[in-house]
Amino acid sequence: MKVLWLASWYPDELEPKNGDFIQRNAKAVAAFMPLVVIHVVQAGSRFKTHAKWERTKIDDLEEWIVYFNYTPTRFKKLNTLLYHFAYLHCYKAILKKYVAAFGLPDLLHVHAPIRAGMVARSWCKKNDILYIVSEHASMYAATAMDAFQNRPFWFRKAVQSVLKEAALVTNVSQTIAFRLKKFFHLQRVSVIPNLADTEKFYYQPDIANHVFTFLHVSSFLSQKNIHGLLNAFQQLIQYHAQWKLVLVGPVTPEIERLIVEKKLSEYIEFTGELQHEDVAAVMQQASAMVLFSWQENAPCVIAEALCCGLPVITSNAGGAAEPIHAGNGIVVAPGDEQALVAACIRMMQQYHQYNRAEIAQAAAKVFAAPVIARLILNLYPPLLLHKNG
């Protein structure tokens, strides 16, 4: 069985962390079968780019990271068309190279429909190949700030056509899977959770924390609701003052200003952006994870925190709260700052009730790389059997 992955999102030199979760899935699958991943880099129609092809192979995972020649004009609408055609031309050429090297694949697996899914749809139709789409975006959530229904017409139609013609669609949460079925009238959307690298993210016992340590890991984008998070922790001081909040991510001058204004400086510790393995080390030293997002799908950091044995406080944005129950965390409504304050107080007061070793053990059974790889691999044979049967 030969499966080719086309990834709209994937780490590249312009965005080293873009789609890193897809890369982790690819590594997990490649532990069981040879895999090629093609990622044609999307810098955007405003930026000049030069052609380059980076081909790397580690064990059974081969990654093709491809850049294409493009020069913008003074005309915005023309640039959109020129960029689109340059992207398609590049993909056509790189797929030709793939076929020359390996022959036609049995199946294509697309990660994110825009833009790789558009390529897959036409190429698979031409070559009589089935394709799967894994949609990772959170824009279908009821609380989404960049809601799908508000996107441009061409974007909505393109996503619709890619998903409707796919042999199968997958998502990382039940919540967004349901929304996809509803939006596009799909018969079935399979759920494959996000992966946690349990070789890095695991329970580390006997961490001596003298101060209760809340941890927040995110991109600090507006949908993460950092303002609301800081408001809640400012209120928490009135009820409980023995704690600290560690923020992992790209701190901005605005966030620093807010922390000073809210008199939170002595309670908050910044780490800046960290490498993946360093995030694991910080998690292993924390007491609890906290997210207060307006918009999510199924955050990797929740799976990773649980695998470290951290109880989690999260809003129920998208599918963020799906793995959370009374034994491993607390769920609040998006934007409900009073509920977040109450959850933090309850977490500190009842912390002894959480069995961190059991939290980590249960999470590993759901999110560990071999588990997720097997779920992905199990998608392929029935589709090929049905096609050839």
C-alpha cells in the first residue's frame, strides 16, 4: 500500500512551527510504513519567492518541501490569480517528479483542504485515485472568530468541493466533526485525535513545587483570549495569593503592558517561545494547565498536558473540553471570567483529589503516537478494498 500525503500546513523555513502536529503524525505513521509528504510552501501573493526543493529522508519518512518562483505586481486581484496559477504549476511539476520516482500512489491523504486539497481533487480525478482529507481548522466552531460562513465565496466553494468529493473526511474532535457533517452534508467524518509524543510528554513524579503553578501554552493570538485570562487571574488575587502563572509563547508589548496595568508582574513568569521538548519540561514542573480560548478545535497542548499528568482547566470552545472530565480537570464557558476564577480556586483547594499518574496513563492510551498511527493506518485498507472490490 502506497499512500502519498499532501500537506497544506507543514513546517518550513518561513513558518517552522506551521503544521508541526501534522509532521508528528507523519513520523508516527512512518514508523509502520514508508511515507512521502509533499508540502508546497504558501508565502502569500504579496511576497516574492524563489524556487527551491528540499528533499529529506529520515528512516521511512521522506519530506519534500517545495518553494516556487513568484513575483507580485502592483495589482492585488491580478496577484491573487498569478499566485494561484504559480502554486498549481509548481504542484503539477512536483507530482510529476513523485510519479517518476515512485509511480502513482494507491491513495492520497490531504491535510487541510486549502490549497493542497484543490490540487488533490483534480489530480486524483484525472488518475482515478481516491483521496482522504483531514481538516484541522477550527473555523467551523460555533464560537469561531474567523467563522467559515464569513469567508470569501471562492474559499467556501473550494472547501465544499474538496470535502464533498473526498472518499473520507477526518477531524481531530467530535465537535468539529459534527459541524463538518452539518455544513457539507457529509455522511461520515472520522475522528482521529491529535497526537502527543509520550517520549517527551510523560508524568514526572515528585516535582517539589512550593507555589501552585498554573501553565498556559499558546500562540497568544486573539482567539486564545489572553485578555480574559489575565482579567481572571487579576481577580484570583483577591481570594488566593499563593500561586504563579507561567506563560509559554510569543510575548508582545501589549501583553506585557496589560500585566503591569493589572499588577500581575510578581505572579507571572514568561518563558517566550520554546522548543517542543522544552515545553514538555515546563509541563512536568507545573501543577495545572489552563486555557481560556474563544476558538479551538482540539488543542495539542491539552493532550500533551494530560500525558504529563496535569489536570486541565479549559473553556469548552470547539472540541477543547472533549477529553476533560471530573477526574482530570474543569470545564468553563468561553469568556466566563468568574467561572475561570472559581475553577482556579477549586483546582487549588481540591488538587489532592487528582491522581496525576492515572491522568497520564489514561491519556497515553488515547494520544500516544502508536495509537494515533494505527487509527490513521486503519483508514486506508477499507477504502482501497471498496474501490477495488
